[in-house]
Amino acid sequence: MRITNGMMINNMLYNVNQNLARLEKINQQYSTQKKFSLPSDDPIGVSKSLKFNTDLSKIAQYKRNAEDADAWMTETESALTEIETIFQRANELAVQMANGTYKDDLKNTKEEIDQMKEHLIQISNTTYAGRYIFSGFKTDQPLLDDDGNYAIPLTMNGDNTEVFQYNVGVSESVKVNTLGGRVFGTYTTDASGNITEDFSSNITQDDVASGKGSYLVEVLQKFSDALGGTEPVEDEIQNTIGRIKTSLNQILSVKSEIGAKVNRLELTQKKLNSQVQSTKELISDNEDVDLFEIVISLYKEENVYTASLSAGAKIIQPSLLDFLS
């Protein structure tokens, strides 16, 4: 087989171009510090990166859900703390009245209790991000009206309970909202005018139409009524002390449930932060180049390319015969 100058030139150009292509690829990796820029560079690596980034997006969404749930429950816990403060103060006044301490100051005490009642109704309609936190699914509607009666129906029992759940993991969710009926309760009144609390019943549309009221609001109303005469109604004051104790026990019970959920969410958020970090490390291991190794490879390929140019220049001696062969 006759080897012509044209064949040698073509082979030399092919090899030089191959060296240049490798140099360009290494230079691209050095510039971007990524192992691949196109799917064709590393199909398996690209496939892994897509999966890792999808996982990272899911974890980020779980984090946002957990943060929103935490903020919602923190707002609920704050509202319950306010209610607790109201009833602790009401308990102080009731005990003082029962002991005769404030009997000469009925008007001011009654006014304070009335203010507590108004504040309690305002708390029942607390919002988070424009949503009423105690209104179940009806987050655009207040729970109680200005008189302390239920303004909306609530489903508190069974499979249709109006409770929001946030997904905070692949198979992990947390219930965030507390239905107003569990906090403010309802009541029934016997023939003697005594009230019995109920923190578990549903609030139906008929209840709303008939003006079904809140137990907590009624406790303060009964207390205010007992102070409305020239002398406090002793029996009613004693009853008020028991009702306030019942109210406080319910508030503390709900607060403890929320506190347990908040503690769980804190652990979940720590876990999610750890998952974000580990997933980012996997992405980095899959995509990022080793800078030390890439610099060595770059120098190596530069030397190979330079040497191939130099060798080609020495071996190929252009002459008139090059164009004739």
C-alpha cells in the first residue's frame, strides 16, 4: 500500500483534531467545574442528576409545608395562651369575689369581665395569613359572631372532620388546625339555669340558625350576670370557679396536643434539613469535577495537543509534490 503525503496530512489532521476535542472537553469541565454539560456527555450521570434534583424539589416542598404548619400551630398556641390568661384572671376575680374582697367594686369587676368576654370572641376569630384558624375548612369565615354564638357549622367527629393535614414527608403528615368547638365548646342548660359543657359535639347548620353559643363565652357571661346586682350572687360565683377550672383544663389539654405536634415538627424539620444537605452532596458528587484532577488533565491534554502540532510540523514538509500526490 502506497502511503502518500495527502494520507499523512489527513491522518495528522484527524489526530490533531482528536487531541483538540479532548482538550476542549477538559477545558469546558474546568470552566464550568461540571462533569457534563449535555446529556450525551454522560447519560447515566445526567439521569442520576435528574433524580437527585427531583428528590431535592420534593424535600424543599416538604420543608415549606413543615414551616407553614409550624407557623399555623404557633399562632394557635399563642391564641390559646391568650385565652388561658383571660381565664386565669377571671379565676382570680371569682376567688376574690367569693372571699368578699371585691364586693364593694362590682361595677369595675363586671366591666373587666365584659371586656374579657369581648376579647375572647376576638381571639376565636384569630387569623393566620388571612385564614381563620379555628373555623375548620371554612377559613374565610369567622367562628363566632359578636354575641359569642357559632357563625358557621363544624364537623368535629367521624371521617369528615374538618382538619387540615400537611404532608411533611413521603409517608408523613401532620394535622395542623384545631377546630373551634374543641376550644370554645358548646353547652346545654337545665331547668335551674345550670350549664353543662360539651367540647366534642358537632355544630350543625340548625345549631347556627338557633344561635348555639360557646361554653367559654357563656362562662364569662354568667360571671358578669352574677355581678350585675347590688350584691354578687354567691352560688353563681362558686359555680363560676368550677366552670373556669373546667375551661382551663380543656385549654391546657388542647395546648399540650399542639405542643407535642410542634415538638414533632421541629424534629421533622431537622430531618428535612439533613436530607437537603445529603441530597446536595449527592448532586455535587455526581456533577462536580475534582478541581485538582481536572487541572492535571488540562495540562496533560495541552501538552499532548502542543506535541502533536509540533510533530506534525516536523514530519509533514510541504512541497509541490504534496499537491501532486
